Amino acid sequence: MEREVLDRLQDFLRRKLNPEIGLAERARMKDMAEIILNDEPIGRVTVDDEDGERAYNVTVPIEMPPNPNLNESIRNKFGNQKLRVVPRPKKTDSSEIYLDDEYIAVLFRDDASGRSWTFEMAVLDFDLDPDADDEEG
């Protein structure tokens, strides 16, 4: 990804998840970047140019302790107390993630034990405009 795109995407993730998030290019993988928080890679962003529209897929694995509290685990992973997990109607393998009252992502259960989950957020190209947040509210 071009540095300008990485910077815009990083600004978006900082507004939505944590002001300390950084993005680092992946060597030899032009359509992928690492998500860095507290000097540790926590996930990745990939480019999706399907259907002629550019989007970015944010994927972060979430490992839960025994007897997981999904809200606590998500908030701790991103260091953001404004995030909350909301069960999906008629779905037991996933939940929705909200920032205050704004839906931002889905949390998918990866295994039957409920200890391995994946945070997935789709970011559309127009979402990277800093004024997009103002237009939504």
C-alpha cells in the first residue's frame, strides 16, 4: 500500500480504535500492512479491490481467557473502553462491535470453546476521509 493510503487508514483506525495504533508495510506484500499497538503486531489490513471499489479488511485475532468476558477482552485488546460487544440476533457464532452507539465491526468465534475469536472490520475507501465521521453524526 502507498504511504499516503497507510497514513489515511492509520488515522481512521486511531479515531475508531486507539490513538496509539500504527500501520507498518509488509515486505514483499504490497496489499497488506501490519497493525501495531504498544510496539506489538496485533493484526493486519489487506486491500480488497473487488467489484471495482477499494476497501480494506481489518483482521485482529482475539484470544480469550477461560470464562471469557467479550467486552473486557475487546476493550483490553484495543485499549478502548468505549468499545462494546452486542450479541447478534439468531447468531451464536458472532457478535457486533460498537464504538459508543456506532456499529464498526463483527467478532467471529473461531472455535467451539469460545476462546479464539476474530475481529473483522471493513473500511471503505470513502471512510478514510476525516470528514466522514462528521457527516455520519
